Amino acid sequence: MGRKVTLATCSLNQWALDFEGNLERILKSIEIAKAHGAKYRLGPELEICGYGCADHFYESDTLLHSFQVLRKLLESAVTQDIICDVGMPIMHHNVRYNCRVLFLNRKILLIRPKMVMANHGNYRELRWFSPWNQLRNVEEYFLPRMIQEVTGQVTVPFGDCVLSTKDTCIGTEICEELWNPRSPHIQMGLEGVEIFTNSSASHHELRKADQRVNLIKSATTKSGGIYLYANQRGCDGDRVYYDGCAMVVINGDIVAQGAQFSLNDVEVITATLDLEDVRSYRGEVCQPNMEREPKPCHRVKVDFSFSSGDDIFLPTHQPITWHFHTPEEEISLGPACWLWDYLRRSGQAGFLLPLSGGVDSSSTACIVHSMCTLLCQAVKDGNGQVLEDVRRVVGDDSYHPQHPGELCARIFTTCYMASENSSEDTCSRARELANQIGSTHMNINIDMAVKGILGIFSVVTGRWPQFRANGGSHRENLALQNVQARVRMVLAYLFAQLSLWARGKPGGLLVLGSANVDESLTGYFTKYDCSSADINPIGGISKEDLKSFLLYCVEQFQLPALRSILSAPPTAELEPLTDGQVSQTDEADMGMTYTELSVIGRLRKISKCGPFSMFCKLIHMWKDALSPTEVAQKVKHFFRMYSMNRHKMTTVTPSYHAESYSPDDNRFDLRPFLYNTRWTWQFRCIDQVSQETANTPRQ
């Protein structure tokens, strides 16, 4: 009796609106799946057009070109004799749906629209698509003429249906449906569906992978079955990085795992499994609950078998243990892969980073070094696409990278921008780190430019501002700090555009930013300063995580210069030195520690706390360290800083999304940028409770 099936799922590095490249990667994945004996191939969500098309989904061109790609797939010899499951947008009755299209041998079997939309955090699917909310309902979809010409079909089933072959039954979930309390796999499993598929565009966040894995394991632990998970990979043109993790699970056990971070544009994993294992698992666990619904799943029958009659000697995949990356490894790998996609797709020749010798800019430098390490390893492993892209970036068709430091020297320029307020310590730390990672390093003195700008101001006004240390006012002090920071931004872009030209090489450089998520929360940076850049790989990562990451880099990449960077107090070095030593520190300026900021950031965004509810939580969380009055002062100080500086987030550099409390104004954290910074009602509530608590004896 035939019962063993070989199935394939994949992670593809698709790019929004890159129909040519997306088609090539889809065909390659199908070819690999067939070569491994698979009879079913699952791909990522909206893989034909790319998930991140955003408002391009409104355009009829996007729908048209998606169908043109589908026609190419139907016509290709590569797609014959295997059921292909691809994702694309489709309009039905003038309504746009996010769909899966299943086809076999030039015939479309069914179209399954998404029923639960992702509409939180970074996702805005309800802006472009409608959910299919007609449970168990299937309609006829009239195919475009270009598809009819290939398939000979006029209509195909469209709606909430499953695919029934001669030996099993397959049901579809699409991304968010897995995370929903009423996931479709629950009822499908109770109605005898044995294979579940999930095509996703799920982005990376630190410490998120275990949620995804646990959900999929749980889906088949409860009711048995085989679960195929496909996900997009890479930067498809926006702030998020899709982190792959394709997998195959049976009865709660993982049997095949794809990489979470990889430079491979196409990764296919296959597994051979025994359907009898599903049936025997369900016999005891699910039998009492497997009752027919009044309106059962609509089954689309297809004359096709996944199994053969002579598979008794065909080995099946056995359970494996999932390898989870540590947060430090995730910071090293995720932003590095994202940076590489951005660089190779931008057409630029490398990166330029203002390297201050502090934790933040050093973290950005280490991520670029990690990227170069990944590139060298990929070339060593025979990845022809990576080698081709590297050669195009460096402008040398014969180049073959041998070592990360040597590659860094070609594509990564760092510069220390000294002023009269800079210390020799930070200068030497920046220089030492640059030497160890191999970047092309420059020392630039900005004093001449700063004095030139102040000279213009003086000629116009007849006044020359002074630092607070020299008797100046707070406003003068702040303006003098800001002019240094903004001059650095101007010089960074100048050197990014012309430094390769000065060396007789073609191309320009992308400017990298290095402001962390906690500084963005409080606005502890100058608007349009050297944190303003083309992209920022650490803008969604907390200071505490960055410190842990640098400790990891010391051993992982043999960068001992990071030890002195970690031991130094964080400072902007924008005010005059005292006896040659730094007198200004970040935490003193902000009025709170980075550890406190990380806690406050999570309460603000993840726990949805306003000032009063945050105070109520923190008086318990910090009761061993701070009194209620001190907690009240911290909370009020944070919200004053946050509301005063929220406007800066409208111009902040696009950052890699890595943290669920990111204040990114573009998409993730939609809030006003003009506040009443006094928060009179909220702060009065805090003061009332704080006073009552202070008058109550503590237990």
C-alpha cells in the first residue's frame, strides 16, 4: 500500500515588483524540489510580486504582471508533474484578495484567498486586501483570457476549500491564520485533512523564532498531521528582514529545518513522511472529536497521487532538534543579511560609517564585518550569485574575496570626525577597531567647518555663542552641540559621494547610521545629525542588547578593541573636555539609564501603557530600587522627553526592525508628533497616587 509522500517547502529572497527575478527564483525552487522527488512544492506569501509592494497593490499593473508570471509558470516544463502552490494578488468581483494558486500540469486546481489579515505592527494588509470571510463557501472564478489560453479552463474554484488527491488531503493556511485563535488547521484536521501548508512573509524580531516554531509544533501536536511552512527571506525593499525558517513538522515533531539567516536566494527543504503515522496518531488522540460538520470543507478532487505502490524501502525523515540562535547571533546575522540585500540592490559600491569609538557606531561596524564574513563563507561554499554580486559591487569582474578584512577594505569606509571636544581615547578606540575589522579608515577634523558656520552667524548677528562651561546659556550650549553633529552629517555624505572618486575608483557609498532604539525613544540625538543616514542597521536594537552583542563579537570575530569600547562611558563628546577628559555622558544627559529606558520602552509599546498605567506598573517593578516619588519623577521625565522629541521620528533614518518596542514613525508606531508636553491630566493622576503611596506605610 502506498503511503509515503515527499513534500517540499522553501524560503525565497523575493523583491517587491521584481517580476523577472521572482519568476526565476520560483522556477529554480520547483526544479530543486522535483530533483529531490517532491510531488508538492510550497512557496512564500505573495511570492510572484513580492510581499512588500504596499500601495503598488492598488495598481492594476501589479495584478496584470502577476498573471503574466503565472502564465510563464504554467507553460514551463519545470512545473510539470508536481503540484505547485504559489502566492499572488487576485481581484474577484472587484475585490482584491491575497491568494494561493494551486496548479498541476497546466491546470489550475483551486484559488484559496486569505481569510485572516495581518494588520498590526508592521503589517497593513487590510489597506490593500479584503479577507475571505465566507467560511466553507466556494465560488467560480473566471480566469483572465491569457490564462484560459494555457489551461483551457474558463472558471476555477475560488474560496475556502481543500485539495483532495487519490491518497491524501491538503489544506492551506496563509501566514496570520496560524497565529489566529481560530486557525483553519483546527477544523480542517478534525475533518480529515492530513497535510497543512502555510505560506508566510513573517519578519525577524529578536527572540521571535521560538514563537513561530512552537505554534507550528502545537498545530500538529493537538490533532496530528503534516505541516509545511514556507517563508520569504531577505530585504524586499523595506525596513523588515524576512528570516526564512522553512520547516516540515509531523505530529508535533520537526523533521526538516531551513536556515533562519542565509545569503542563498533560494533554499528548498524536502521531507519524506509516512501518512500512516498521521492516521495512527489521530486514532487515539482525535477520534472522539472527528465528527462531520453540518457544512464540511469543500474538497476539490484531483487525479494525482503523492505516493507510489512500491515505497516500502523509502526512508522517512526522523525528528530533529531545532537550533535557536542567541539574541547576539541574531544581531550579528539578521542585520548583516539585510545590509547585503540593500547594498547589492541599491547599485552602490559600499558603506561609509562615522565611527566615534562608542558602543553604537562600533556595533554598526561589527555588523558590516559580520556581513563580510558571511559573504566570504558563501563564496567559499560555492555560491555563484554572491560572488557575482560582490564583483559587481567592487567593480572588478576577476575579484575573489579571500578574507573578511580584505573585503571590508574594499567596501567599507570608516571615519573618525574629531572636534576640539573629542578625546584621544575615543579616537584611538575607533582607529584600533577599524584596523581589526579591516575597514578603510580616515581621521577628519571638523573644527574648521564648525568655526566657518559660526563665523557666518557672527557676521549676520554680531554675536558668538558660548558653551555652558564657558558661561553660555542652555540655548547656546545646545546650538553649539547641534552644529557639530550636523556638520558631521554633511561631511559624511560628502565623503560617501567622493571618497572613492578621490581614490580613482567608481561608485558611491551608502551612509550608515548608528542610533539605537532607546535613543530614538527619548529623542536623544540631533535632528539631521550624523545619525541621519541612508539606512541604520541598529535603529531597532536596544543599548543593552548591543552591549551583549559586542561582547559576543570579541570572541566570535577576535576583536579585542571592543573591550575598551564597552568599558568606556557612553558620550556624545559635544561639550568641552575637562582636563582632557570627557565631562558629558549620555545617561546623565538623558536623566535615566539605558536599562531603565529599555523597560520603559517595552511598557510604552508592547504593554500599551500611558503615563499613569506605566507609573502603576513601575512602582512594583522598581520597588526595591526606587520610591514611588522617584518612579513618578522618572516616568514624567521620560514622557516629557518623548513628547518633546517625537517630531524627530518623522525624519529618522530607515532602520532595521528588530525590536517589538520600536518607535519607528513610518509604519510600526503610529502616533502624533505634536504633543502637549505638560501631560497635565496624566501627571496629576500620577502625583495623586504617588502622594497617597508616600503617606501609606510600606509592607
